Amino acid sequence: MTTASRPIFALAAAALLLAACGDKPAAAVAKACLIPPASSAAPATTGMVLVKGGRFAMGARPMLPEEGPPAETTVGDFWIDRTEVTNADFARFVKATGYVTLAERPLDPRLYPDLPPQALRPSALVFVGAADVGDGDPSRWWRVVEGANWRRPLGPGSSIAGKETQPVVQIAWEDAMAYARWLGRDLPTEAEWEYAAQGGKAATRYVWGDAPLDPDKPQANVWQGAFPGLDTGGDGYRAQTAPVGCFPANGFGLHDMAGNVWEWTRDAYAERSRAPETAPETADEPRDPNPRAHVIKGGSFLCAPNYCYRYRPAARQPGPVDGGENHIGFRTVLRITPSGA
């Protein structure tokens, strides 16, 4: 995908599929959060966890139309980041390579002659809030904000200073792929991601089991209260990302496989009536000129039971085809080549 495939109206349309929120004061709840190690050059596996592959039930009895039914699926062995990629990680990548993210690039006016000049400037989607769900139209609470990008997730005046261990956001799929390749890695396939999220146990409704969120000891950073009017911040992070690793790890030792930020996967999104029988191939991204949405998993700090409700391993959504948002991040994988291959 290129800048040419990022019309500003498509950014706005992508928001209709997702629910998110901006940065507001956090509740004063002390937490012991994991301090992630610095990202390392390939093929190092610093900060990663080795997941032994196997056969598992992918998908679930659909709670939302796109989620199932479940089907037996096989994945191989792979290393996966213990946490989501942080602002500090991505800053090292940008410093080393000079990479410019999609949100930092202007649109080509030759390709969009009908757009006014201001619509061609670098911009990204930011959640700006609303009193209530109303008619359910998310365009009421999203805005395309000029100057919003990974360094300024909410636009001019915002900053990631002091948030080095928070997950990087405003990252498009191609940005995440560029980072992964810099480290000699890849994005997880949807099957790999879901297998990792299950943590080595039989499929349950949530990463932590079948019990709902515990209001006294929240298991993930999600929206608590009636979205989008008020996040009570009972988990310690009111309508904002948390530093990575602040919530309990799953059975594989992976943090934040539910909530905090949505995570990009390798796979192009497709509607399905059942989960794939085998994990998708990891061929190069499509060469056709039309962008394809890719699967995002895990929900975010903006998902609530009354809206979104996708902080579950089986949940899935198409990510925006032409940019990021202030609640979408990623983690990387390094696959193990089978013996004799």
C-alpha cells in the first residue's frame, strides 16, 4: 500500500467499524508494570516468548457475526513479542532508518484532484468523545486531525514524552510491517495471534478464562462504564493506553493480548463462515493497486460490553486500509524454520 491509497474519506469510513477514545486523566491506581527490554536487531529474540505450535480451535461460537464458527487450525512454532511494540521501540526504528509513517505523509494532489488542499495534508483519525452512543454512528465521536501521528497521537499539542513504555499507536499496517522487517521478523498471522492469545489452554471467552472482568482486579485495560460517555478508570487508566505489561500475563507469559490497543495481523481481512483449516500462508503483501483491510485483534482500551466488546481471542475486525488510529498498535513474530527445511 502506498500514500496514493490513503484517501481522507476512507480514514473516516474506517472509524465506523471501531470504537476508541482519547487521552484523559487516569485514575490514581498504582500498578507494577513490566519494563520491556529494548528491541534488538535480527535475529535476536530479546523481549520475545517462544510459543510451541500445535492444533487448536480457532474462532468461537459467534458472539458477533464475523467470529465463527470454531474450526480446528494448526500453527507451527514461533517467537512472539511479550508485549506490544512501544513508543521507545518505534522511535529507535525511526532513528535508525528515517522511516516516515503513513500518517506523516501528504496525499498526492494528482490522485485526488477533487479534494481541497487542507484534506491533502498529513492527518490521522482521533477519537474526540461524545456524551452517549446516540444513534450508534461513530462519526459523531471521531475526527480527522491534521498533524496527528505516532509522535502526536491526538494531534498538535499532544506528545509521547514520558510515555516511552506505552504502545505506539497511529500505526498503519504497512508501518507495522516496515518495523517488523527491520528486525527480520513479521506480523503474526491471525491464527498465530489467536493461538498465542489463548495461552496454551482450551478456548475460553476471554484471555483469562470465562469469568467477566473483575471490577476490583481488572484483567485488562478496557473501557469501564457506558461507552462513549464515561470510562470510570477502575483499571487505573481512564480512556487511555497503559504502559505495556501492567496487567497479568496469559499462560504463555504474554501481556495485553486483551485490551490496551488493537493489534495488526499479517492476514488480509475476509468475511468467513468458518475459521480456516490451516494457518494462512505468509506470502508478500498484495501487489494490486487497491488497498486491502487487514485483520486486527484483541480490542483496545476503548472496548466496552455495551459497545465493541472485542477484547476476546476470537474477536476480529478489519483494520483501516489507509492509516492508523489512536488505539491501534502491534507486536511481531519470528517463525522457527522446521528442521531440514
